[in-house]
Amino acid sequence: MTEEERAKARILELAEQPFVNLLILSAFTVAFAHGGNDVGNAVGPLCAILSVYNDGKVLETPDIPMWALCLGGAGFCFGIVLLGSNTISTVGTKITKLTPSKSYATQIGAAVAVLLSSAMGLPVSTSHCLVGSVIGIGMVQKCMGAEGSLNFGVLKKIVLGWAVTIPLAMLVSVIIFLPLRPLFE
């Protein structure tokens, strides 16, 4: 490495340094958005089911018992502990190369998208928003001729996983519901 290349690398390192501490703030922001949004996405349908079970109809805004929020929070935490590191590894390192500034932009972009969607009552996936942010960073890097590119092999697996999720969830629901159907008639 030449002296000029070392100097350029040192300047880039110094420029990235302030974002290291900002990543803590952006991580808290994403965690807040992720927890509130995904727990709401899980607890909302559960509360609608409870509403039908208790009142015989779907209420526009069903009551949300504290135990349902606790159950949703516990399920969310269990999922993070079980598979969180794999998701973080894939989104953070396998789609494209991220620096502290790019990671900060990714996290803030995803957090804003999730929080705005939640405020508007739209059930979005935080993981989808994070992946979209990472893809956006990778596309900008490519357009600017900067170092880094998108790993389309990983993206293909992610999109396939998303596409399979809905029919698979439907199938599991049917398999669970059919034996229990007599209880609800």
C-alpha cells in the first residue's frame, strides 16, 4: 500500500469514527420501532380472535389485555434470542459491505419507515424495512462507483423466504385449526 493510499484510508477511518457512537442511538431507535411494531403485528390478530371468542364479533378496536402484550413481548424476545444473531449477520454483513456511516443510514432509514408505518396503522415488517435500507445503500454504492456491491445470491434466498412465508403460515394454521375446529362450532 502506497503512502497516498494509507493517507486516504486514514481519512476515511477518521470520517467514519463519529458514526460508531451514533450506531448506539440508531440501534436503540430500531429496537424500539422493531419491538413495538412486531409485537403489535402479533398481538393485534390475537386480540381480534379473543374479541370474536368473547363477544361473537370483531370490534373495530379490540381491547388488548396486558397478558397479550406480555405474551407478544416474550415471543418477540424468544425469537430474537433464537434467530436474532443469524438475521443480524445476514442483514449486516452478507448483503453488502457496510461501514459505520452506512449502517447508521440503514438503521435510521428503517426505523423511520417502521415508526411512520406504525403511526399510520400499517402492519409492516421491520426486517423487510432493514433489508430494503441495506439494498438502497448497496445500490447507491454501485451507482457512485464506490466499493461494495449487492450479493444477489443472498437476496434471492431472502426473497424466496418471504414468498414462502405466507403460504407456509397458511398451511400450518390449517393443520392446527382442523383438529380444533369442533371446539369452535
